Amino acid sequence: MTGYNIVNLADVLKIRDEVSQLTTEEEKKIAERVVESINGFVSAFSCPQNQDVEMFLRQKAVTFAEQGIAATYLVFTSYQDTPVLVGYFTLANKYLSISDRVIDSKALRRKIDKYAERNEDMKAYHMAIPLIAQLGKIFLEGYNKLITGDELLKLACDKIAQIQIMLSGKMTYVECEDKKFLIDFYMSHGFRSIGNRTLTKAEKKENDPDYLVQLIKYIKR
């Protein structure tokens, strides 16, 4: 898979914060143009199919990056010789609990057992694991046709694999609504269901489901 450039939003924020420290006016102008350009891409991001994905990038991604809560990666490609934003994904490190009763295969159990801490009293595994917290394409000017959901998910998993080479681990997970097309999408890419997580009152908005389905994946390198 070629033709995509990934920009960590945190790197853009770093450029923004360091503009005043640059030594020449030319350097400052270049840095300011970079930041303005990225801000323009972010503010124009549109995803009518999933308002949460759209609003996260517009309203929360910067704050989460500044606070170190989650890392957002912007995905660009070239269209008519111009770089355009086609999607993004957000990663966060979470602590996941997996009950014995939801592990439906010996192969999956063996993989989990390698990277998780076993709690015999609770009959469960506990592990620190990257969460693919957001995954979305832009639906603007037909740019959604420039990348598939399959490609965007692969970019997210590839980024996690790169991180885990340095930090260890070979697993990731996602949470999604209990909708067949979403579950089928993730399962077609090697994710396996490990049960549901009930949303807290703070998380749950009006018309939100009561729970999300959790799916885990072993990442091969």
C-alpha cells in the first residue's frame, strides 16, 4: 500500500509552539503556513456517517494530544498534485480486562496469555494494550474514494506494530456499536470479539447504545 503520508497531530502542535523560537522570518512564515494548512484540513473534516468521528477530530483531538491522552494521526494523499486529508485514526493506551468466558478459541487464549497478566481469582486476563479509538474517512469533494476503510485500518495497525517494536506487545483492540456491518468489517481483518463493555454515565450521550462490542486482534510483524 503506497501513496499515503501520515502526520502525527502532536508534531504539528510542536511546530505551532516553537514558531516564536525560530530564528528567521522565513522559517516562521513556513511554520505558520504548515500549522494553518493542517488547521484548515481539520476544520473541514466531514463524516456524516459518524458524527462522533467528525466531532472528535474537530473538537477533542488537539486537547487529547496536548494532554497525552491519545495520539491522532492524519492521513494524506495527493489529489490533482495537491495534498488532501483523506482520513485519520486515533490511538490510546488502555488497560483491558478479558474474562475467560468470552475467549472462544484456544489459539486466541494462547496469544492473550503471552501478553497479559493472569488473575485466577477473577478468572480473567489484564493487559495494557493500544486501542484504536477513532477511525474515519473524510466525506468531502469525493475524497472518501481516495482511501478504503480496509486501507485506513491497515495503516492504524501498521502504526501500532511500529510502536510495539519499541515497546513490546503484539495486540490491539477496538470498540464499536453492535452493528453487523461494523463487526463483520473488523472480523474480516482478523479481529475477534471478546464481549461487551457497558458505557458509563459520563460516556453515554442521548441516543447512544448502552454498550460497545470489544474486538481484539493479534498483529503479525
